[in-house]
Amino acid sequence: EKKYEKTLEKTNKSFGARFNAFLANFRSVDEAFFEDLEETLIMSDVGADLAMKISEELRQEARLVNAKNTDQLRNLIIEKLVDTIDQENLVKELKLKKVGLSVILFVGVNGAGKTTTIGKLSARFKAQGKKVLLAAGDTFRAGATNQLVEWAKRSGLETVTGRDGGDPASVVFDAMQRAKNEGFDVLLIDTAGRLQNKDNLMAELAKIRKIIQRELPEAPHETLLVLDASTGQNAVSQAREFSKVTPISGIVLTKLDGSAKGGIVLSIIQSLKIPIKLVGLGEKIDDLADFDEEFFVRGLFK
Ligand code: GDP
């Protein structure tokens, strides 16, 4: 939690600093106030439609309680932001089986942080005493396999690999076989993220899913889309594109440590109705945390 707090500092500074400046300039709850509020939300990457909706709802509520001072308004805004995330009632926990093999498929564009996230998450599972296997399904990006193998070694884990440029489906097949035959608890599968060629990507992911399901009908238990928070609204459009090519069960939002605009969190949840399950807070092995909206929003205003 301490670390979470510290690494979110940048996000806090911009979002929080904007809001605190906004509230410091507060004169009265008039039309200009709500226009400024909407503007502040948009600058924090909340997204225009949602910013309008939030300020409209706050307009009603502020009138209702006859809000007069900054503390009251700050609390109203915080409550509204937490509610905005909460009301979707999305399950944030990873759906892992207590007994038997769980398969987690990772998708996302190159550079979003897939390999790094797999490295961090596999270390967490290992520490929980699970038997973990990795599959280097990104045979497209040169070096992706090596990078994954390096992460695995750090935690003393094994990786199923193929050749660079080889068929990812055969890597996934081999990994599924091994995972089943050797009694692994979790299999984490990396994939290539070429969103530029949507038809290829769709075909490749469909083939990978088919192979996984042929080996284990209920799998994958999670398909996690990895998004780079520092790309702002672009992350939202990437998520839209990806959900057209493959079903997504959860989002990993990486680089929240470097993100100047925390509002992206609200944008993603509202527009996609997909839960953010994990957040990346740095490049190190323990820079991964479960997402907690209350903590996140309150942190923005510190
Ligand atoms: P992939 O292409 O999706 O597999 O992306 P990588 O895992 O190779 O990550 C791309 C870059 O982002 C690397 O330099 C990582 O160290 C960095 N990265 C990944 N996650 C985070 C994070 O949460 N915070 C920061 N600051 N950097 C990250």
C-alpha cells in the first residue's frame, strides 16, 4: 500500500493539483464553477462525455445539499468519482481455480507492458506457492521470447518457447500439453500485439483460443488486456479495438507511476464496462498491485 501511494504521486500531482487549484479558486457554486469542473475532468483524461455526465450529476447534488465550502465540494467530487467506478459492480479479482490448471491469456499492443506484467504476476504466483508455467506466444517481436525467459529465470520458472517468427499456436499447444501433463497450477501466455493488422490479429487470437479450449474447454480463465496508462485516451480506443477482436475479461493498466492523467481509469471503466484488475506501478518485479478504486480516487486528492 505504501508503495502504491508513492508511485501514484505523479498521477496525484496532476489530477490532484488541478483539482486542488480548481477548488482553491472557488468563489461560488455557479455556472462557471461547473464549466471549470468539466474542463478539469477533461484535462485529467476523464473523457468528454463522462466529464459532462459527472459535472451534470454534481450540479444536481451540489444544489440538493446546498454545498457552500470547498471541503464539502471536494467530498462530493470524490464520492461521485468513486461511485462512477463502483456502480459498474465489476469483479476485480482474478478468476483462478482453487484446484487444477488456470490459464491466463495476455493481449495488448507492443510496448504496453505485457511481458513485464507476466514477469511480475508470475513472481507473485510463485510466492503464493503455485506451480507456474509461462508460454512465449509473442514470436513476432524479435527478443520478446528472450525477455520473457529472463523474467522467468529471475523467479526460477520455466518458459515454453518457439522460434522467433514461428507459429504462436504451436507454442500455445506445447504449453497447454505441458501444463496439463505436469500438473501446473497457472499458465500465463504472452501474445503478439499487432493492432495495425487487425484481421491477422483476430485470426491469430482466435486460433490461440481454440487451441487452449480444445485442451481445456473452460479456459482461458482470464483474458487480460494490457494498456499503457500514459497513452491517455488512446488506451481507451485500443481497448475498444481489442474487444472487437477477442473477448476481454479484465484490464491491466500499466505505467500508472508515470501517468500524468489518472482520469483514464474512470474513462476505461465507464466506456468499456471491463474491470481494471491490476495496475503496473514501475518496472520492477514487485511493482504490480490489485486495483482499488476508493484508494485510487482518494489518492488523487491528497
Ligand atoms: P510488451 O511489448 O507489451 O511485452 O511490453 P514490455 O513488457 O516489453 O514493456 C515495455 C516497456 O514498458 C518496458 O521498458 C517496461 O520496463 C516498461 N513497463 C512495463 N510496465 C511498466 C510500469 O508499470 N511502469 C513503468 N514505468 N514501466 C513499465
